[in-house]
Amino acid sequence: MQQMMPFTASRPALLGAFLSMTLAAPALAEVPRMPTAVLVPASEQPALSSAQRQGTEHSDLAKHGYVEEEYYLQGVAPAITAAGETLVQAPYTTRILVRKPADPARFNGTVVIEPFSWFGERGAGWILTRDFLLRRGYAYVGYTLNINKPEVDPKFISETSAAEAEAIGRYGKIVNFEFMRRFDYARYAPLGTYYDPARFKRGDGPDPFVPQSQGIAAQLALLLRTRAPLGPVGGLDVRRVYVNSWAVTAQVWMDYLDQGRHQQWRMRNGRPLIDAYMTGRMSYGEVGGDAIRVPRKMPDGAPFVTIYTQSELMHDAIEGIDLPPDTNRPRLRYYEVTGTPHLRLADLGTEHTEQLAADVGKGDDLRCRTLYDEPVELIASALLDGMDRWVREGKPMPKAPRVTREGKGAARDAATGNMVGGVRPPWIRVPSAAYLTDQETGCGLIYDTKLPYSKEELLRRYGSFSNYERKFEEAKRQSVQEGYLLPEDAASLKPTAKPQDF
């Protein structure tokens, strides 16, 4: 993929003041066009990304009193360049996948929206927070942002032809509308959005992001917030809409905010379309463009929350990218979560596979053999809950220290082998392994790996499994107190090491 552009930022002491000054008033606010939603006819198989399909996004919706519906979303939306210029207004047809309580009385008033990933139509935000959403009565709407396969696909542009060919060979069959049509032609044949690689650029190459992404998002939010007896959320009293967008499509929401769309597009009563923004696992600017970490036009009154795993924070450390301070005005939180990977087996989309250590000739390297799959979803859920409380109750989210930088990298504790600083889950506070990144190991994987402690090291550190277990329980209580673990999730979090490891 394209390389990150260098980033220069104001000193942290000045950045907070700069952000406060860039809270734009909605003086030029406008109401987006209203789209239409048409129920997709029943098919012989569940929809792509369906929770009813066995796979990484599966949930027993009926058990939680939820229903799932798929709609075509149709309208006319602006096609916007990466620089923020609207070139044309064009029609589009995409699809949305809705999960909502069957009983409107169970609905808590909030709809969470996210664009599906390019790769296998994955709903990363759903995967990370579904249990939380279902038990708390949220509605969820995932939506497709994609294009017909261009002659030169900008998703795979690389500095070398060999790397480009390898990427196309690995991922080419699970991207673009062709993937969806191959999966279920009759269902997804009508989908289409505007795209012109010659007129829409990002960095030095064609923009891989759908030019109509921002307009489609705004129109979807308007539709969801407009009371109607029928439609995707008909009968539900929608009072809030949150963004929960992870991985590559998080860039769409950075662009949306950076270009001032939060202030530009509003409800007829002047209220914002979106009440809070959570994004994660995306090094903004990596696919061309500016490597900014905070939108230049922060949303007025709406939290903007970014969650980074070890992979993204290591990238920023290597590149020397300055990080913003957390502020309450504007409402900004930036979390670097140690002991969490960019991608897990549980995060893969439909027909999406990734190479393991043995596939790249690293099966004998001890640093590459053990993937880490600790339940980052518990932290994501706690942070989503914290963002919700900030919106509904005015209670600010917790502030976390950044991971300590050391040269062109992240500092590691010599005793544990783990990063210093950041959000520290129980498995980092009471570790049974050193959690690594591919930038450090050179394993050549999208997955990150860990190096488990030996039996001798575990005994030296804890003495016995019972002592380790007791310390792990203490770490869980501390995470709950700090706001990074919900009390109802703490009970399900088991110690990472097992008795047999001792």
C-alpha cells in the first residue's frame, strides 16, 4: 500500500488551544437530501455480514429479542475529493443491514452506524461490541461503501509491482461490488456508486475511498433520525446516532470531520446528525493524504474517540507522529491499548483469510508462532459505554497516558517485555507473555504475536497459579475502576495463563 506521508503538528501545549479555536459554528448548515430505503427481497441465503450466518459476525439475535433486516439505500449524493471539493451530484444505490430490538420498548434510543470494510464486507465495530449492543438495547446499522472493479484498483497500488500483484492475488476476490455479486448476484447486482479515478486523487494516486462516502453517511443518519412508521427503524424513538467505525473505513469519518461536515450537514431543527464518533485501528493518512490524528474542524459538543492497538501506535512511534492531548472542550479522547493486535482470527470477514507464520516461512521463529487473541472487545465495549455516558450524562471519559516513546519506537519494560504506558488491560498488568508487533518481529503477518513466558518464568514471577489468578482478579478490579472494563464483563474475563502452564 502507499506509504504514510510525514506529519508535522503543533506542540501539545498549543494543540488544545488550536482545537478549541477550530470548533466551527453551523452558520452555513444545510439539510442533506433524504434517501429512500427499500426492503431487499428475501433470498435463499443470509445477507453478507449477517449475524445469522455462521462466522465471525454471528450472534443469536432471537435469543436477545432482535431482528435483522436488509434494505437498499438509494439517493443522490455529492462526490467529494480527498481535498474536500464537491465535483458532481450523482445517484447511488447501496445497502444497509439493520439489527434492532423486535420490541420497541427495549430500544435505548441510540443507533450505532458503521461502514463495512472493503475486505469481505466485515463489520469490525459490530464484532467488537455486539454483546454490549445487544444487552443494552442499541440498534445497529452497517452499510456498504464500495465500487465496481476499476481497471487499476487503487486499493492495491504499491511501490513495487510484485507487492501489488501479491496483494491483488490475496485480497482481489473479496473487494468491490464484484465480490458481492459473485456471492449473491440477484441480491447485489443493483448496487452502484460514483467513481472516477482520474478526477479523484488521494496523495499521489487514485482515491481508494468512495467519493460519495460522506454524503451517503449523512443521508443515512438523517433517515435514521427522521420519525416514520415504516422503514429501517420504523417505530423506534431514535434520539442519538453514534459512529463506531474501525479499520480502513475509519478514514471516511476522519475526512467527514476534517472537512467540517459535522457542522455543515444538520437536521432541520439545526441539531447535529451524529452525536459521537468512535474510530479505531486506522493510521489515518496511511492510504495517501495527510497523517493527521485530530480533525481540523472538531465536532462541537460531540466526542471524538480514537482507539489504537499496538500496531498503530508502533507505526506512529516509528514515524515520530505527535499525538494530541486529551481535552474536554473539544471532547477528545485518544487511547493506545497495549496487549491488543490490529487483527484477530475473530475479525475476519466473509471469505477473508490471512497468512500464518508457517505460510511465510517463520513457523520455527518462537516470536511468530503464537497469535494473541485476548478479548479486546471488552475494552472496546467499556469505551463505547463511556462515550455514551459522556453524551447522555455529560460525564467525561477517562484519560489514559500515551505509550512511552523511546527513539523511533515504543519503550518496553525490561522485566515483562511489554510496552510502558497506555491503557493496560489485566493481561498486561499481570502478564503471562510479552506482546509484540510485526514491526519489531518481522514475522510478515497482519496478525500480531506474543512470546509466552516459560513455566520457569511464570513460577519465578508468581510462585503458583493461585497467586497469579489472585493478581489477575485485582487487575480486573482496577480496570473496572478506571473505566476500561465493565463490571458485567469482568466476570467473563478469565486469566490468560492456565493451571497447566505452571
